Amino acid sequence: MAINERERTYDGCYGQVVDHGMIAVFLKECFMLNNMAEESGQDKFPICIWGHPGIGKTAITKQFASTPVEFDGKTYPGYTVHDVPIAQFEEMGDLHGIPTDCVLMYKVVGKGEQSKREDQWVPQRDETIRAFREDGWKIDASAVCRTLMAPPDWVPTEPGPTILLLDDWNRASIRILKGIMQLLQNFGMVSWKLPRGCHIVLTGNPDEQDYLVTTIDEAIKTRIRHVTLREDEKQWSVWAERQQLDPRGISWVLYQPEMMIGKELTNPRTLSQFFMYTKTIGDLQNDDVRKRAMMYAHSLLDEETVAAFMVFCTREMENIVEPEDVLAGKKEAFEHMKKLMTRSEPRTDILGIVCQRLFAHIVSPHCDQNKDKVKNFQNFITQDWVPDDTRHTICRQLAADTSDSGRVQQWLLGHNELRKQVLDMLD
């Protein structure tokens, strides 16, 4: 299949090219360094995640909304994420906010030599001034009214673990990109400042390829920590299993991972939309079903992608054993895989797909664990026709998984050979 090789390069991306798991590690490290810089009065740095469309740059960042974090001695259930589509901004007023007439209000706290005056500029609105007066504040009549900027409502105001997500930032106009240089350097504009604990994360598409983006110069690049996200079929399969997408689609992506990014339309986002649909339509060998699937497929995907998927469903899908059949210990599933692996040319590619699907299913919250399923899983991966490297790979994945507080590792316990595999990894 012909694919757009240029489209799959990382020209115009910056930082190391890493997978989904390392992006989360990188962000955590950057957040830690920013917190240290903030405490010592040094400059913080924004983070930019580069990559092709639809591969999960924004989704990874938003997952931090459910990532527990410590801040000022308190434990928060996650970061507050402010998603700002900066490409929609047309003028600097969208960043600065609107001008507001303000009056100076003051109150004295403490008594005697310990007393001190606190000042604050307050919008000149009756309800605002009334609220301040009820709290003990007074208007300083000697101070001239001042015009200040009221920050936009998307600007975080409360201290705490916060992420200001500037999504698709290099799709903004050059005027806006010039204007946010101060925000990237000082974590604030001339009219407002970000609160303590706030981090800036940007996402962008490559700026040296066929995307409608604005090229970023060195003056802006050097104010940012960069990393590039690669498309990863194994990570995607885990996500797709959690989303309960069409198993046929998950198997095909694992079979032909080079098709995840196509000429123009195909990417993990459009594939996900298509496989969400195909799960609802039944057998693709049925002529009517196939016609409807083809029509919908061409609305989302490149022609080469559609053709490759349909060929796979016709020629290879029958070779794939479903994870549920393995965990149920179905004899025909075991015999089928044994037949594929003991032929003159073993189908290690099919076994790899089955094992990755098995891993993705096990770590999914939809998979309930019981002794029989664990026993059947262990029996499957310890068959003598399973190559050592395949067995080692799935054991390593399970041992390293941290998605559910050790529940996943239970699938390896109680079996001498698998315990040895895990111990060998630690050596």
C-alpha cells in the first residue's frame, strides 16, 4: 500500500520522539521542576507536545485531571485543566481581557504598631464595591480612578495544581503567537498573572509539513521544553479496548500498524470513529453491511486504508482468537493457535496480535478477574508452541502495568515459570 512517507516524518517536531507512556513521565518531571523553580523564584518553562493529528496529545494532557497530586501539603484528586483553543483568538484583547475602571479600596488589619494597610483595585461596580464594604474595606478618595484589564474567564485564578492547555497553539495567527511570548516567559501578561501551581502545556502539529500552521522561530522555541509523541499501535490497542471499539479494528491496527497514519484522512482519531461504527453493523461479509461500511469508511479514511481493512477482514480475521475465548479456556481456541504455530511457517504475527489483544483486555476495567481466567491465561502463554520472546513480552507488560494498584500483576502469580520470567526481568 502506498502511504505518504513525508506525512509520517517528524520534520518540524522538536524534542525526543517518545511513546504515550513516556509523555506522562515527561510532563510529571516538568511539573516538578516548575514547582521547584516557583519556590526559588526562578523562571518556569512551558511544555509543548508535538505530533501528527489525532494521536492523543490533548487526551494525554487532560488525563492529568484525574491524576492525584500533592501541592502545599495537600492532596488533590487531579489537576484543574483549562482547555484554551488559542487558534480561535483574533486579537490581543482575547488574551488581555477587557478594560475596566477601578477604584482603590483599603482596609487596616491589626492594631497599634502591628497594624498595616491593605490596598486593592476593585472594579467600579456597585455590587462589587458593596461586597468589599461589607467585608470592612473603604474607598480611598485620594486615589485617582484607574483603568485595569479584567482577565478573560479562561484564565486560572486560584492557586493549586492547574494546567493551562493551549491546544493546537501553532495554528494561531502570527499576531497572537507574538503576543503570547510574554505569557510563555513570565507565566502572565501585562494585565494578569497565572496563580501559583499553574503549568502551561501546548500541543502542536509539525511546522515543516502540509499543515496550516505558523512557523515558530527560535526566540519562542527556546522558551519551551519540547517532546514529540509517536503513534503507537500497542498503546492505542489498550485505549481502544477500554473504549470497547470493534475488535476487528483493533486486530487490524496491530496487524498493519504502518496504516495508522495515512495520506490525508487516516489517523488514530478517524480510525476510532470508524471502529465505533463498525461495532454496530455486524458481519462485514454480508453484502449490504459491507456496502454501508464502505460508504461510512470513505467519509473518514483514505482509500488505501479502507481497502487494507476490508482485505484483512476477508483473509485474516478468521485467524484471530478473541481474548474472551482464551480466558474461557475454549479448547478450539487453543487448538487453532497451536495449528497456526506448528505449521511449516509459524504465524508469529497472528500470535503477537492475540497476545497484545489479551494484554489490552486484561488491563481493561471491563475484564473481571477470577481463578479460572487466571489459570486459563497462564495455561495459554506457557504452551510449548509460544516463543520465549512472546511470553516474555506479555509478562513484562503485565509486571510493569500500574493502571490498577497491582490487580494486573495477579495474573502472573502462582505459576513457577511465570514467576521466573518476572524475576529474570529484575536481574
